[in-house]
Amino acid sequence: MAGLKTTDHYHHGDLRNALLQAAERLLQERGVGGFSLRDVARAVGVSHAAPYRHFRDKGTLLRALTGRGFERLRAALADAVAGQRGPEQSLIAATRVYLQTTVQDPGMTRLMFGGVIPAQGDDDITLRLSSVREVLVGIIKAGLAVGAYRDREPRELALVAWSSMHGLAMLIDSATLDVEPDDTEQLDALARSVAQIVLYGISRS
């Protein structure tokens, strides 16, 4: 892999971001266990010691990457839901984006949800994970406000929706389903189907 820049001269903060970007590319190419901090430094074009200015070890780097992954997922879900009309379209849009974000970036998804970096014990990751859940809870609350869903605790209903989204994503990632991760049309059809079934299951009628 070509280095980003063969120099150790970075302004404050730039090196950290460059290291994270390089690490994410290596994660996509090789998986969690396929690279070291030395590999990341080499990809950026800095000395082997340079990453330790920002990351104590590889685990610290992976924690930072995990946080970025959850923030990216939260932002994608929030953007998908913004401007949608009604609980059905919001849930379909969220399911579609959840599938695309997780299935099309399996390295990051396995890092986030594979138990490599447990959320428990890490306040930043716990907070970011909670922010993903809160987007889904917001969809459910909006549906409850117009009488679309059963009168249940919003987080319970959001968990049903999230479990369906994530379960489908994991089935695709493991090749259990005959679905091409890059087939956006197929992913959209699955997202709509699953979201509508979830809606039927939690609807008031």
C-alpha cells in the first residue's frame, strides 16, 4: 500500500487522523488480526514509534476505530430518517441504510460487533453505541405519537427492530443468505420486506 506521506512532520491532530484512516484501510483489506501498529505506521509513511504518540497499543487504536464506526452508523441512520414521512418510511429507510452500512464494510462491522472491543467498560464506545439505539428509539417514539405502534416501552420495540436489521446483516455477512453485499437493489428489497414485517408485528392493529 502506498504511504500517505513520507514524513514525520504533521501538525497536531493530523497524525492521529492519518493513522486512523490507514488503519481502517488495513482493516478492510486484512481484517482485525491482519495488521500491526508497525503496518499502520508504514502505510502512513512515519517511523514505527510515531503511532505511540497517540495510541498506547493496537487495542487503543482499535477502540478509536470502533468509536468512529458507531458514529458513522449513527450519522447514516439519522440522515436516512430525516425528512421521511411516517413511521413506515422511516423504519424502511433506517433498515436500508443499516444494511448498506454494515454489509458493505464487513471489516468495520466485525470490529464493532464481533466482541473484539467490548462496549462494556469503555465509556466512549458505550455512549456511541447508545446514540445508534437512540435514533431507532426516536423512530418508534414518533410512531407511538401517531398511534401506529402497540403501547409498549419504546426501547423494547426499538430492540425488536434493531435485532431484525442486525440479524439480517449478519446472515448476509456470513454468506448464509444468497445475497451480494454490493447488490444495492437486492439489499433495498430485503430492507423493505424486513421493515414491513417488523411493522406488522409491532403495529397496533
